[in-house]
Amino acid sequence: MNVFDIIGPIMVGPSSSHTAGAVRIGKIARAVAGGQPAAVTIELYGSFAQTYKGHGTDKAIIAGLLGMAPDDERIKDSLELARELGMAFKFKKSHNKEVHPNTALISAVDQTGKKTIVQGSSVGGGRIVVNRINEINVKFNGEYYTLLVPHNDTPGMIAAVTNLLADQGINIAEMNVYRSHRGGEAMMVIETDQAVKGELVSLIEAVNKVKKAVLIKPIY
Amino acid sequence: MISYDSIQELVDKAKKKGKMISELVLEDQARQMEQPQEELFEQMRASLQVMADAAAKGLTAVSKSASGLSGGDANKMRQSVDAGRSLSGKVLSETLAKALAIAEVNACMGRIVAAPTAGSCGIIPAVLLTLQEENDLSEERVVMSLFTAAGLGMVIARKASISGAEGGCQAECGSAAAMAAAAAVELMGGSPQMCAHACAMALKSVLGLVCDPVAGLVEVPCVKRNASGAANALIAAEMALAGIESTIPVDEVIGAMKAIGDAMPKSLKETAEGGLADTPTAKKIARDILR
């Protein structure tokens, strides 16, 4: 904690959890989808579902999907902006006792029909936790440069990828590996202390069996 | 390095070094964040500018929030002050107007600085900006006083809470008032110990205050509690500057706030299930908004 966690952040109101945090969940979804989606369906849970209109949670998530930061004064006009920019959107109220009360599940489809799912929770003071990418349950908060590396669950994959990071002098702050089942779809979530460049992402993708990797820049 | 576990420790260190709390906090934070002091100062100055812009915007605004529950009251307050109809003196009336203004800008999705939260964002700027105007103080001194507010706020956040969901409104508007009171004392030339007494006295006045937002929105009663929080800060600062001391030391007051927050039922901690949120009018408002 530092002084700017107490006097700050600079943000658009009214609520750090329901507005600023919601922008950040949208922003992560944009990064994972690889840019502005053609259409999104957003399912809201718990308090998000109850109070989203009054808190502008809907506008905030759309603003994040359009690439805005939590202090962007255009957030309150984001729904109109999305229509102008050709991003279709739909909101649904959902129920699930298992998830955090401030949770949004974003299903995005791009021009080619490729679907991306991102679920995130706003956990207080504008901070978030991403807890699902597509079919895989994950956990990261967007504070660091974050690499999402989907791969097949076979020996040697983790070593190959981490060696590439080591070669570039990039220190791993935190790393977790998730999988749907043994030998099935898997994903490395790697958070790094140093900035990761686009070329490194290409090198990682060139590693045998590694599918499209995603780089998320820090969102705080 | 400072651990921010005790306000008295901050006061003692400041006294020992012959510095203001703000100087101590700025030095320490620059060291901890591994950045030059000038950069931290600049970042805080940018925050003060956002606060001033929000106040100016809210004082003349007539628009309503998305729910229709807030907006326009700061303008009424300002017009009343401008017309010379202040009941309690210009400083207090101007402070109330700014606190309402910034809280309304927040409710209307405008840009604010969470201080320490969005729901309590009007209190600290209203007090400091009004004192600046009324006493012709330099921007530099006001920026520095924000480091005092933040330093004390870090202790409150570590030892108790600054979240309504965890500790009720005492933790949000109460903490903001306590931080504003201490910053105001420093701004007006009081000693570090006086800052601590002001912080304690402001917090003591609102111990037990619950967080009961109507329909779960940061509007009713939040906007007006920003006004009362700012008034509370001025009262505590005025008493401290007169040499009045808090019988219970500030760190113990913070401990009491934590215990009260823990004992508070969940229905009174931002869930919109109790208190004002559970009144017939609030329930009708909630039904209308959800429709």
C-alpha cells in the first residue's frame, strides 16, 4: 500500500468496485479477445446484476471493451460510442452462488466468429481478479505484464516457455498452470516484473504445440 | 522505512526530526516506491487538480445522476452562499457546497479522486480547497497536506478499514473526515500532535455510523454524508487548533472503530438491507430503479 492507494485512484464515479473495477474487467476482455470485439454478451452476477444501472457498471464494462481507462470521462457515453463503433452488446442478469458478488462474464465474438470468454470479479477499491479464460479457471489480477499461454498438457512445455523468458532477462513474479483435465487443454498464466515485448510472444507461439498466446499489459 | 502501524509513531518521528507529518510521509514514500520526491509531489498535485476541477464542475451543475436521486444540491448551496444567506459562516457553507459538489460529480459519473474511497471523495478536497481559498494558501502547501491525509489514512486502512462493506460508513466518511481534519490542522500551522488529536476527535464523532445506501447506490445518504463529514473535519480541526486534546489516543480510537465495524451486522455494511435502505421510501425507490 502507498499514498496513492489512499488518495487515489483518479477515476470516474460513482463506485470504485462497480465502476472502476468494471472498466478493468472489460479492458482485460479486450486484450484477451485481441482487440475490439464485433459483439459481446455480458452476464452480470450478484450486486453487479442488482445495481448495474445506477452504478453505470454496464457503461464501465463497455468502456473497458472499447479500450478506455477508469478515469476516462467518455465512460458515461460508452454505450452510444459502442453503437457508433459497431460493437454490438447485450446484458443479462444471471445467478450463481459460487461466484464473487461483483462478477461479470463476458462472451466476445470477433469478425471471424471466434469466441472468447473472460470472467472477472471486482474485489474492492477498483481491484479485480480474472477467474476464467474460455473454458479454463484461472486467477490473476492484471497488476503485472501477464502472459496467457494455452498449450497441450505434455512434458517440457513449461520449461520451453520459461527458458525463452530467461533468455530475455525477464523475471517471473508469479506463475500458475491450469488445465481442464490430464492431457487436455491447459494454460500457463505468467506474470512478469519486466515489460514483455510482442516479439517474445511470437517466439513463445513458435514453440511446438503452443497456440496463440496473449499478452496483457498492466491495467493499474 | 515507516510501517504505518501507528499514528502516534508518525507523530513521534515527525517531532524528533522537527518535521511536519507530510514531509516525513513524502520522504518515506519516495524511498519505499523508489521514486524521486518531486515525482510523487507532481502526482499528488495532479490529484489536487482533479479535485479542484470536480468541485468547480459540481458547484454549477444542474444535471441528475442516472437514477435521478442526486444532482443539483451543491448548486443550491452555492447560490445560497453567494446570496449571503450563510447560517454558519462562509468557511463552513463553502465547505459544504464543495463537498456536495464533488460527491454529486461522482454520482453523475464524473471524474474524481477516491479519497480514500469514491463514496467519500468530497470530504478531504472540500475542506482543503476552502481553507486554501479563504486563507490564500499556496498550492504547494495544500498538496503537502494531502500527504499528511494519506499517511494517516494508511494507518487507518491497515489497523481498521476504509471500506463501507467491511466497517460501515464510519470507515469511509469517518476516515475521510479524520484524514481531512489532520490535514487541515497541518495546513493551518498546527503541530503533528495536534493533527493526531484532530484525527481522533473527527473519528470519535462518527463511531458506529452504518453504511446503508438506498438501492445500493453511492447517492443517498452518501452525498449528504460528504457534507456532514466535511463539517465534522472542520469541527475537529478547530478544536485541535485551540489546544483541545482527545482523551482517548488516536490509535486506540482506530482500534475501537475496527471493533465496532467487526461487530456491526452485515445488513448495515453496504448490503442495502438495513438502515435507511430498509425504509418504505427507500424500498419504493429501489423497486422503481430496478424496474
